[in-house]
Amino acid sequence: MAARIVDAAFALVYLRLLGRTDVGAYTFLVVFTTYLDTLIDFGLNALLARDISRGSVGPSAAFRVVSGLRLGLWLLGLPLVAIVYGPLRERTNISTDAALAGWIFYAALLPTVVAKTATGVLWAAERLDLTAVVSVLATVLRTVLGAAVLFGGLGLIGLAATSLATNIVTALVLWGFATRRAMATEGPSAAHAAWLRQSWPLFVNQLLQGLFFKVDALLLPGLAGTAAAGAYAAAYKVSEGAGIVSSSFTLALFPRLSRGSDLSGAYRLALRALLQIAFPLAAGIALLSEPIVGVVGGRDYLPDSAIALAILIAYLPLSYANGLTQYVLIAAGRQRLLTGAFVAALVFNLAANLLLIPRFGYVGAAWVTVASEVVLLVPFQLAALSVAPGVSLAREARTPLLATLLMAPVVWWLRDAIHPLAAVAAGAVVYPLALWSLGGIDAAQRKLIAQLVSS
């Protein structure tokens, strides 16, 4: 979360210095590189965390095998990079400089072969404190170098070079941590073929998930122009930052879910906690979208980015629930159930974006994102019934939704009558009081809160 705050601070810089057009191109490069990063990741870290936690494979052996696999996957991505930044460059509306920056971004993925695998080993050892420290420091380094190159006029190529330098440093530090803290012992080995066979469904799910979430960023420059893509990117940056709460919580919980016997109880408690955060956060961001965008991107992004954000943020409670459910199913070894859901959501997302973006631009893309989460939610909840019976999303969502409906008019009125900061302060008081009064904090949560306070 600290790293995401620093990253948000950097967004204040690059959104202003690059301008909407270059921000659109930059977003395209980052999203495409993220898909290539998914290829290199191949879903292997979830297997590392799960199997090392269970003692079925040794951390040293797993590190060697997975690093070798990822190096081969990086080489496999080279032809795709050559096609996109070569023959397809003009069709995606990106410049020659942007294409060169894209090549550098891909070179920056090579050090992540080591960094990703070291992170997986530390994840299994429940040393997320170490990976969090490295993440914060890397983000600070990337921010400082990125601001320097932008103020120096180096633009997209400078940002890509910054990514390369930061990833090299990050890989060295994470490798050192993993060697000293998590790979002191040997253990059972794992064959390359076995890892690929087991990780294939996770890779497919992760790739489908990435396409599902960010295919609109690839389509917007070509279908609506880079300026519209830049406006949408500013809104997406804010909504993506709001999602860090769920992803951090779920990743920290995953090793325990893999070893736990009461999966239904853990899922119920985690789902309740995440929804209690997601509903008021989504409502607050929607109501305060204009001042938020004004701070993050500046007046040049108004009102377009504020409109996109007010629509887009409605996906947040759905995303929190879907993200947790995904890892519950992986912990239970039922990751194959996810594939069909992601395929259906991706097909809907792609078809709807191709239909609506040419007509409605970023507004269409925002509504498609929200609707796609609903499409994903239905099969996810049906699959969850097989591993965590008795957990009801509707039941866990009812009380925080009612408390949010009580909070929203107060925030809305204070936003216009006094000041947005007064609205934020009042919402932070009204919502927890409403939640408590409605019985939203049960005995299990009160016990957990007491344990956290005492520690």
C-alpha cells in the first residue's frame, strides 16, 4: 500500500508532464508489457507458495527450476514484441519513439525472471514484509528516476530506461533476501514438466484475467484516439489504486488458506471484511471523482476522467469479491474451475468494448468494465459453493451496502456545501457508526480486532 501511494504521487507528475496523448501511448505500452509479464510469470508463484508451504518441494530446487522456465518464456515472447512494435505499430497509433520504449520495457522484464521467483519463495515463507520493503524502495527509486527523466525531456524512452534500471536493482535485492532467509534448506525436487503441467491452468487464468481487466486500454488508442485513452488512463489509475487493499490482503492470506482446514470460515470472514471496505470506498470515490481527478491529473483531465472514474469505480466491490474467490479456489486446488469463467468474461468484455468504444469512447469502456465483473461474479460464486459451502455473497454484502447508503447523502451534501475534505471526514465517521449500529461487526470480527489492538 505504501508503494502504491508513492506510485500515485508519481502519477501526479507524469500525467501532467506527458499530457493526455502521450499518457494514452504510455498506458498502451505498460498494459502490453504487463501481458508479456504474465507470460513470464506463468502462474508459477502461486504454485511456489502453495507447494513449498506444504513441504512437497524444496525452496532451493523450486527456485532453480522456476527461474529456468521463466527464462525460456521470456525468449518465447520476443517474436510477439517484434510484431507489435513492427508491422502493427501504425495500426495502434503509437510513434516510433513509443515503439523503441516498448522494446526497452520488454528488456526490463528479463531481471524479473529472478525477482519474481525470489518473491514466490519469500511468499511461501510468509516473509511478505521483505517483499513489501523492496516494493516500496523500488517504487521510490522508479519515481525519483522517472521524475528526473521527465523533467529532463526524455519522455517515454526515459521512463522505459528507468524501468530497466529499477528492475535490475530489485532482482538483486530480492535474490539476496531469498538466498539468506528462505532457501537455507534443500528438499524434494520438482521436474520442469510437472511445474509446467500444474501451472498451465494458472497461466491461462492469469492471462485471461489480464486481458479481461485491461483489454480496453489496448483498444482505446485505435478506436477512440490516444486523447480518450489518456483520459481513461487517469481514471483507471485511481480505481487501480483502490484495488490494492484487496490484492494485498488476499495475497497475505493465501498461504494460510492453503494450509487451513476451515476454508468456509476463513472465506466468510475475509469476504465480509473486504466488502465492508469496498462499498464505502467505491461510493466515496464516485461522489468525489471530480476533486480526486483534479488532484491526480490536473484540470486538463476534467471533466472526462471524472466521468469515467465515477462509472468505473462501481466495479470495486465486485472486484474485491472476485479476487478473494479466485485465490480460495486456487488454495483448494480447483483452479481449473476459473478458466471457463475468465473465458466467458473475456469474450463479453472484448465484444462489448468493440461495440461500445467506437460509439461512446471512454464512457463505454467504463461501463463494460463494471458489467464484465458481474459476468465473472456469477460462475465464481457457483464454483465457490463447491469448496466453501454456506458462504453467501448477498448476505455478507447486505449490511455494508446499507451502511454505505446512509453515508452517501452526508458525503454528497458536505462535498457541495462545505468542502470535499469535510465530506471525507464525515464519511469516515458516519459509515463505521452505521455499520456498527446495523450489526455489521460480528463476534468473530470483534475478537480479531481485539487481537490486533493488543498486539
